[in-house]
Amino acid sequence: MTCGTPAVASDLPGMRQPILQTGMGKIFQMGDSEKLAQALIDVLSNPGAHQGNVPQITSRYSPETIAEEYEALFRELTN
């Protein structure tokens, strides 16, 4: 996503979150190969429909940003 590439992911909590938060891709029901194929075809056929704000996504998911969020969480949990 930070390179502008949309993703296709199964509808599992950890897998679907980046797509839900950025709008960059499609989510399919786990175990449904037809839905997976449809999601892949849709993303490949309409890549512009699944683009997000790459600079914003890059900033949001940078290692530095994530590390700061973990540090804040750890401080909160240990106080």
C-alpha cells in the first residue's frame, strides 16, 4: 500500500484492517475461492478504484509511527 499497490485479503480481523482503514483493496470471505477470484479480478481491472492517499498511508504505517504507538501503549499499561 505504501507503494500504491492495492491488496486483496481475507475477512479476518488482522488481515482486513489495513484495507478497511485505507480503502486500498478488496476483502473476500475466507474459504470462498470464487470471492477471492472476483476480488482479484476487480482490483486488477480497476486499480484506480482502490487507490488511497499513499503519503498519508506511508506516514500512518511507518516504523517510527508504529513504534511510538507501541511505546505509548506500553507506558499506559505499566503505569
